[in-house]
Amino acid sequence: MPTVRGSVAVDRGIDSSAQSSKKLGRVKSPRSKPIEDHASLLRAMLEEDPSNHRVTVLKKTVLDRLNGKQRLGLVALEEEYLKVHQVVEQTILAGEGNSMVIIGARGTGKSTLVETVLGDLSSQHRDYFHVVRLSGFIHTDDKLALREIWRQLDREMQVEDEATARASSYADTLSSLLALLSHPGELAEDDMDRTAKSVIFVLEEFDLFTSHSRQTLLYNLFDIAQSRKAPITVLGLTTKIDVAESLEKRVKSRFSHRFVYLSLPRTLLAFWEICRKALVVDEQEIIEANQGLVDTHTNNENMASFLGAWEHFIDVCLL
């Protein structure tokens, strides 16, 4: 009978181990309880707001960020921000002509970096510069690009095929275009210390502009950047790290050879920081981004507590 007892003991051992394994299968991860606690807190707050007004406002803000309607804040790009900011600021305040190419893979924040710089400078010097945005995907030749420059600067011009066929016409047209931004006194010889209104050119897909015939647009933009009476900055955004090799010799000689390199997140923690920047919002951002949805009946204190609970929930999920 010992054998029987042994077998029974073994069977019981198997049963107990099976039961324990089943229990282990239902054991929750260490962070699942904090997540459930924060989720329960959010649900309780939502029950206090039957109209779901706070959720609607939060959802709109987050989705606008994810869809590109709102710019994300910069994460770990302080050094790159200072480089671009300094170049653009020198053009706006000191009338210097500059050019710079920002290189990085898609999703590294090239457009966000440039738009953040322009937004910050616009809040301080809104009346001192214009911004012209061109895309290599849309403006596939110099004629289209030139018309778009005039359109964005609120000028009307009829560009004739014969006029645009000659390379010199581009230089004359661009020079006269930028001269129109100056006051009459600024163009006088006896007023050399004053500078014209600055223009910031943002060229998305910069490498596609190098495929235009003779690179006439780039040549004249870089050439005008050296003009005292027409201070401009040309910011090229591209994914091609060797884009400088695509420039013709005469174009390259007028390029300032300033480069800013952006890279994708190298660690999971850096990636989480970017995700958190997109998901977490504060009360001031809610008010600015959703002025039509934030009504006078919204309890600011409840909104702040709801956003705080949402932030803690995101932090716990990303741990």
C-alpha cells in the first residue's frame, strides 16, 4: 500500500501544483493594480460629468496633436532649437542673410522644430518678418514655386513663360519681390543702416528642389541671402543626409553650409517621453486649444483635477 499512498501523494502534488499554476496564471502584474486604481478614479470623475464635457475637450486636444493639427512640444532638442533660433533671430533683428539645412528621418521633429522657433519669434517680433513655406512635393518647378512665393506674400503677379525661361528673370523677379517688402526710405542710399523686412523661407523636402532645372530657385535664394537690402533665411528640411552633394557648384558656393542633424529616439525611455508629451495636457493648453468648447459653466477646479488624474494614469501606464 505504500505505493498507493505514494501515488496518491504524487497525484495530490500534481493537483496542488496545477492549482498553484492556475493561480499564478491569474496573478496580476505589479503595476496592474495602480493602473486599475487610476482607471477607477477616472471613471468616478466621468460619472460626475454626465455630459462628458471634460472627455470631449481632452479627446479633441489629444487627437489634434496626433493628427498634426497641433504641434507637439520639443523633447530633448534644446541644442538644435538654439542653433535654428539663433540663425533666424539674426536675420530678423540684425538683417543678416543666412541659410541652413535640417536633416533627419521622418518623424524626428524637423517641421516641429522650425515651427516652434518661428512661433516663439513671432510672439515677440510679429511685424518684423514674413514666412514663406514651400514643399518639394507640391512645387515641382521654379515657376510654381515663384507663384507660390508671391501668393503667400499677398502679391499678385502674372508669370509669363518667356520671362521665366531666362535664368536672369528669376533673380530680377525675386529681388523686386523682396524690395516690395521694404519701405521707400529703406531703399535710399542715404539710409544704409536700415534693413528691409525679413523673409524666412521654409523648404520642405529640400532635396527635391535640387532636381529643378539648373537649380535656379536655390541659386537665387542663396544669392539674395547675401543682399543687405533683402535679408532672408532659407531653411531646408530633408531626409537625405548627402543632400549637399546634390547642389551644383555655383549653388554650393553660396550656401552657408550650416547643418542641424536630428535622430530618432535611441532608447525606449526617450520614446516614452515623446509619447507622454503628446498625451499629457495642462489646463492652459485646454483653454487655448478649445476656446469654443470650454464654456463658462466648466468648473476649473474639476477640470484641473481631471487632467491631473489623466496625467497620473499616463505616467503609471508608461512606467
